[in-house]
Amino acid sequence: MHEASWAAHVSGRTRSLATAQLHAVQAFLDGGFDLHDGAAGVWNAVAGCVQACAMGDLLDEASQAVLQAPWRRVTGA
């Protein structure tokens, strides 16, 4: 997560990343998740996947794999 945030900062894409994260918050809520789900780590998984997607072109493979692990586990990809 740190690497993806740093990549957004140095590439000047913090606004784009913030927009993606805010859309993810809305999708999280629209998906029926609640505060308990967020506190249980669901939000961390969603936020990491969004970071990986938005900054994937600037991340090394290991960082991207860690951030995308929840998505891969859920989808079986």
C-alpha cells in the first residue's frame, strides 16, 4: 500500500487515486457492506485492490500481487 501511495505521489496522480478510492467507498456501501465489515478488514482488501488497479503500471510485481491477493482469492483468478 505504501508503494502504491508513493507511486501516486511521485507521478502526480494523487487526485486520480483519491477519486478511485472515493468511488470504491460508494461501491462498498452500495454493495451492502457496513461498519462491522469495514472494521473486520473488508475495506482494507477493497482499498488495496483499488490501489493496485490504479497504480499497477508503476508497481513492481510483488507489491501488485500482495494488493491483488484478495481479489484473486475471491475470483479464483
